Amino acid sequence: MDRIEQFSIIAQDIGSIFKYMSVATALPLVVAVIYGEWEMILPMASVPVVLFILGMFLLQVPREDREAPLSAALMAVALIWLAIALVSALPFCLGLGVPYLDAVFEAMSGWTDTGLTVMRSVDDLPRTLLFWRSLMQWLGGIGIIAFTVAMASRTGLTQFRLYRSEGRSEALMPSVVATGFEMWKIYLVLTAASIGIILLSGVPVWDAVNIALVAIATGGFTVHSGGIPFYNNPLLEVLIIPVMIAGALPFKLYYLLYRQKGVRFFEDQQARLLFMLIALGIFVIAWDLVTLTATDLPTAVRQSLFMATAAVTSTGFQVASPNEWASVTVLFLAMLIVIGGSSGSTAGGIKLSRVVLGFQSLVWWFRRMFVSGKVLVPFKYDGRVIPKNIADLEISRNMLIIMLYFLIIFVATILVMHLQPTSFDSSNVIFEVATAMCNNGISTGFVSPDMDAPAKGLFILIMWIGRLEIIPVIMLFMGLFKRSD
């Protein structure tokens, strides 16, 4: 099957996604009208207009009467996320005159829920663009495909493959459309509750809405250049913590709770590991801050509580700069960032489910080494016994993804240090690459508007690869450069 034939099979599905996204991306226009930012109407309107035109054009492509192969679905998802970021950069260029590369960086950071920024002064941005940044992270948290399948009128293997190719594994309902709809009901309830919780801190409604949208999406953008410390509000920091955790827990738990299945959070392996890592992070970081940087105990506890939670939940909020910490503390925080939150949540990183599966597979492997080859050692995962052939396949896939994450972080760090010579310690550069790859956004200050263009381009690529969990982007490049059959 050649590239044109593959594209014709899936072009209409891509067109539908762009058409639905054109509706969602028109929301910032309401903010522009409310705050009278008339000069932002046309720049902001460029996104829904371009997406709608692209969508209508693709819907006219003659459709092949067959389901798209998995390879085509993977390539399509990578292409959709890239195209959305490229189009979403337009308001920054047209409205502020920002260089297009910087605008794409901001848009990719937004959609991938990373939170790194190259805007020189967030405080000077129009409210329309501030809300646009928050909205990108909110929509990106649940996923572009997950958003559109909830509004789709049909379901099938193609929609299922697109949904799974985006890094989604939950199956709350038999139909992928029904699953997407349930995901969105949960997400909206969590968002509304998050806004209410943040308002208790006493911050203005505008700030509370933007903070809540980003926190539940485990993003990292803020409406002030100073970030969360701008408010100097310990209560706000405390209230953000449960919101970040809520976004990083498996949405399946909320669904089971909603269906009154009697689920308990600590019966879930990912939830248990999430809280264990947060507790470990608080202890280690607080200890390091007191013993290695002579930080007073109350400040150390305050910083470790917030930063450990933000790292594990893949949220880019921060109340301290890791650049001021000891290198060992920075690398420990990077480890938490790489692990990330739960599968089936808004968090990034390798995912807790892969860590659990990786640990259990190692135990299974060693157990098999100490018994006779004729003895069948069962592999148990999530309370179920998995047949050996399926277990071997899933373990191989799991370890492949983990290996690719570390390989890309290693190679990207070397490339960044060549493209952007810096006075920053190497641990800070490793940290910055890890936070981009795992879509976290906590920064040492290495990523800045003053970075050279090649380094910015590399970080855009890293964020894109990390959000889609590597394989779709690899498939896209393979599809572009391989010879047609």
C-alpha cells in the first residue's frame, strides 16, 4: 500500500478532527470580546479558520472503503499534533510579532502540556493569549483525539487505533466514542471542582480559572512571569497540590467511583506508587535542602512538598529553581519527572504502569531462572494471570518504550550541549531535556528566549516525541522517508 492510498483511507478522519478542533479553538475569541481586546480578534481567529479550512479540504478527499492500518493511524496522530502546533502558533506571530519558531515552541509546549516558555514577559501578554495558552494545555491534557472522538458520530477500528496511538489505553466503555465521552464528563467535573478549590485561596477569578485549567491538565503555564511564587500565597500552593494529584491519577478510578463500584484508590497499583513516590520525593528533597544547601526546615518542607508533587504528577508549576539546588537533588527530581504520572491520566513521563510492569517482569524473569524449565511460572499483572506468549510480547513492548525514553534523553542532551554551549551544570541540562521529553515543564532556567534557533527546534521535537510516547513520531518519519512499495 503506497503513501497516497494510506492517506486517502484516513484523510477524512483527520479532516473531522481538524473541523471539531476549529470549534474548540474559537473559545479565546470570547475572552477577547469580554476584555475588549479587539486587536486580538483577527490573530486569534486565524487558528479556527485555518483548522476549519484544512478540515473541509481533507473531508473532500475520496475515502477508501477500508479501515486504516495501525501504521497509518500512528502516522496520522503524529501529523495531527504537529499540524495543530504549527497552526496554533499564528496568534503569537500575528498578534505580538513573535518569531514563528518561538511561537511554535510556545504552541507545542502548550498542546503537549509541557509548560516551558520562551515568552520574555508573560505579564505583558494580552488576556486572550494568556487564556489561549491555558486552553491549549487543558485540551492537550485530555488529548486531541480523545476530544474529537467524544463528538464523533461513528466508531470503528480507525477511531480506536487513532485513540490508542495518542497514548491512551483506558477502555471505560465498549465503544471508543463512549469512552471518550465518559473521559470528558470526568474531566469537566474535575475542572469545575479544581476552579472551586483554587478560589478558596483568595486569588482573583481570572487567575483561579487559568491555574485550575493548567493544574488539572498537569501543564505548567501561568499568567505571570513569576509563576506561582508571584502570589506569595502558601494556601494557594497547598490547594494546588490535590489538583495536580487529581490530574495524575488514572481516570478509570473516577469512572469506577462514579459507577459506585466500591473502588478504593489505594487498591490501584498506579495510585499506590504515585503516593509512595511523592512521599519519597518530599523526604529526599527536604533532607537534601537542609543538609546540602543549608535551607531552613520550614522552607525545605514547603518546597519539597510542592516540587515533589509537581515532578511526579508531571506538572510544570514550581516554587523554587532547581538551578539553586545541589546537583544530586536536581538529578533525583529528574528521576521523578521521567517516571511521571499514571496511564489514563493527563500526566506525562514513562508512566507508573510501565514502571510497575517493568518491576513485575524482572521479578518474573528471575523467578523463572531458579526453577526447572518444565515448571510454568505464571505472570500476574493487575490481579490477572497473563498467558506466557502475551506476557512476553507486552513486556518486550514495555521495555522498548522505556529504553527509547532514556536513549532519546541521552542523545538529545548531547545534541543540546553541542548546539547551545552554556555555563549551566550538566545536571541542569540533563534535567531540562528530561522535563521536555516527559512533558513536565519544571525548569532550571536553561530554556529561555535567548536560546539559539537549532536548540529551540530540538526542544520542540523532544516535546512532540514525548507527548506521543515516541512510536507515532518514529512511524511518521519512517513513512516519509521509506520508499513506496
